[in-house]
Amino acid sequence: MMNIEFLNNEFGKRLKLTQNGNTFNILFGSNLDLYFQPDMDRMKLITNREPLEFVISEEDGFLYDAFLNLYEKITKYSPYDEMDTYEKEYQEKRDSYRPFPLVHDKVISWHSDEEDADTSSILNISKTDNNQIKLEFIKNKPENGFYLTYAIRFRNSGSTYHPFNFRFMELYNSLCNYYENYQPNHKEKQLQK
């Protein structure tokens, strides 16, 4: 089960998600872009070659519902149904400039907006056979090797995957709204288990 903490920072809430000793944060940075930021010490960051994995299951309640909603909105989205011919041509041309597709074989692969797509960190989001949501953070490959990170940036403007960046911001807002409106009830249920 995923443990979630809601903490305050100067740009809103920082959501701290922990599972099996690994942690990642969802937060807005000082540039007001959204980040999914795994939390680890520098030595582990340098030596770890494996992707970081988190699994969200139905027993995670509102967190599972929020990530499932994100997954389904992105994988099932067809923008062309609502567009006229000119808009379709524009969108197809825009999509052709993306270095990597956002969805491939029902896996969302977000290349961080922080760096070039070839060297950036990647967040893969998939749905497993037993309906769990799997998050897989793949470390970046910087040319100079100095700035190693698993962090994923979702730009508010200029995102490679616009307009899907807003789906991640909706996720963040839905989790914060849950906290503001329902958190006391959730804590009571956890205490009863």
C-alpha cells in the first residue's frame, strides 16, 4: 500500500508518496511547473541503475482512482473526434514533431520537459493485468553526467506533450482537493484497519 502525506511548501501542497522505502514527491516548483520528483540521496542516485517502481492498487482508494482516471483520460483520448479539418491537420503536424509518442502499447511514456527527449528522465505509467497502476521512473542520461535525476517536469507552457501536461495538473489538483475535503474521513478509516 502507498503511504501519502500532504505537506505545505511555498507553492502549494507537496504530496509525498512512499512505498517499500522509496519516496517520490508531486509538487509545483519555483518556476510553477509540476514535478514528480523521486527522493533519494546522491550516492544512491549515482549507483542505482534500475528504474524506480511504484505500484498503486485499488486498496489505495482515492489515490488509485485519481491515477486510473489520469491513465484512462490519456490512453483513450482521441482529439480528432472534436476537430474540424484544419484543426486535425494542425494537430497531426504538431504530433509529428514529438520525438517519442506519448502512448505506445497502452503505456504512457512521458519524457521530462526538463531536457532533450533523448537524454531526459522518463516516467512510464501502465495498467497491469491485475488492474494496478504501475509508475516506473527511468533515470536521465545527461551528456556531461553531472546532473543525474529521476525527476519528471511537466511544463505549464511549451510542453512537448501539450495538452496532456494539463492532465497531470488535474491529477495534482484532484489529490489536493481530496485532502482538503475528505482527508479526516480517510484517516479515520485507516486507523480502524
